[in-house]
Amino acid sequence: MTQDRKRRTQVSLSERVIRQIDRAVSRSKRSRFLEQAALAQLRRDALRSWVGLAEKFKGLTLEDTYYPARAELEARGG
């Protein structure tokens, strides 16, 4: 993890979750644990998005892609 500048924030968690976190990592390391958990979830969400995008293109080949002719591109100014 890179050493980004830290900023204080406030979150509301149930007492049960706080106790479980404190048992797992100790109270003094709670912030670091929560940051790592948030980053892990963000990575999972990003991966899920990429997999979803890949599913849209699954099975496509170059023949499935429209490539305009050079004359058409030049006519459009491209």
C-alpha cells in the first residue's frame, strides 16, 4: 500500500462489527484494517465490472467489428 496522506473520517458501525474487528486486529490497528478492507472491496468491484464488460464481447471476432472504408473516413473528415 502506498503512503498516501491520511484524512480523518467518521463511519458508523455496529458494536458487533467493531468487536469482531478489534478481536481480529486490535483496536490500535482498526483504521488500517478498515482501509485494507475497503480497498479489497473496491478491487473486487472493479474486477466484477471488467468481467461483466468482457462478457459483452465474448465470442466476437474482427469480422464482427465494423471498420469504415478509407473513403468514408475521409468524407467524415477523419
